Amino acid sequence: MNKMFIAIAFVAATTIAGCATTADDIVTEPLTKSELEKVLIGNSYPLGSNIWENAKGGAYFSSATNILVLWDGNKEQGTWRATDTSEFCISSPTFGTNDCTTLLRNITEGGFVHRYNGENRDIAEDQIVKGDIISDM
């Protein structure tokens, strides 16, 4: 009887869990260094939120090495680099040396998944804006 109860509870739990959409259900794909550069160079990227309206700051990737960072109202020049492990790494006075974020292509929903300090957030493609909007903020 006890084994049967455990089996029924297991089936019920897995059925209920299968109906929920979680971050684990999202299929992602890593970006190469050249793909990251194509997504970021010449564009502004929100930091601290997945949409500009709630962002704590942002970054304008002006070239393959230079970046303009805005964080908590302070603007500063820095450097950045892309890796073949789907990361972009920023070096600036605020972010320190080699502060890396993973950016994955979101195959399930489109756009990207931004992974920083173990936390994920979705970034819609239209939130990565062409040109420098940081200078005017």
C-alpha cells in the first residue's frame, strides 16, 4: 500500500510539474565571439533590467573593445571583450576588471537570455537598441 501511494504521488507531482513553465523549459543556444560582437557592437544594451524603462543603467558598445557605461546616473568609459563561451566582459571603474555576463540566444521565445551572478532575465531583441542612447541619458 505504501509503495502504491508513493508511486501515485510521484505520477501526480510529475504531471503537475510538467504543466508549469519554468526557466528550465527555455531552450537556449550559446553565441560565438563573432555572434556576440554582431549583436552588441554599435548598439546600446540595458543593464539591471530587461527593459530600458526599468534599467539601472546601460552600455553602448562603440567598437570591439570600447564601451560607454551608465550605472546609477554615472557615465564612464571602459573596455569590453567577447568570448567564444557566450560571454561579454566589461572592465570599468564601476564594474571592476573583467565583470562577465553570459548572453544566450533564446530559441524558445526569441531574443536572448542574460545570465549574471546566477540569475537569468529575458532580453527582447528590440531592447538592444541601434546606436548610442547612453550619451543622452
